[in-house]
Amino acid sequence: MALDSAAKGEEARVGGIAVERLRSLVERIERLEEERRALAGDIRDIYAEAKSAGFDVKVMRQLIRLRRQQPADVEEQEGLLDVYRRALGM
């Protein structure tokens, strides 16, 4: 019985690492990476659908990026862009 406990203890830790905890974390990351790849594929499909419907995908990507930002940050960027455009005579 004592030998079984020692064997289980060695099995649970290798080189100071909790094997089952490490395995669990790695498997969770792998599942999430797989889900991310699937979601990326879905997003590509939606952009393709938008393009086939006549939308400019490049502009849509810009809109989505802007929607993620805080309104004050967007306003500041647009103000700077306007200043730079005027400076270049655009």
C-alpha cells in the first residue's frame, strides 16, 4: 500500500511539475485554440458574404476596429487625422 502511494506521488509530480494540472491546462488551451480557428473561419465567411453583397470589407474592418475603441479615443484620432490631412493639403 505504501508503495502504491509513492508510485502515485511520482506519477502526479515529475521534475516538480504537477502533471495532471499541466495536462489539464494544455488541453484547455488546445480546445480554445481550436474554437478560435473555427471562429476565425466563421468571420472570414461573413466578410466574404459582405463582399458578395457589395460592401467594402476594408472599410467594415475599420468600422469594427473603431467600435472597439472608446469614443474619446476615436475623436482624438479623427482630429489628428484631420490636422495631418490639412497639413499635407489633402
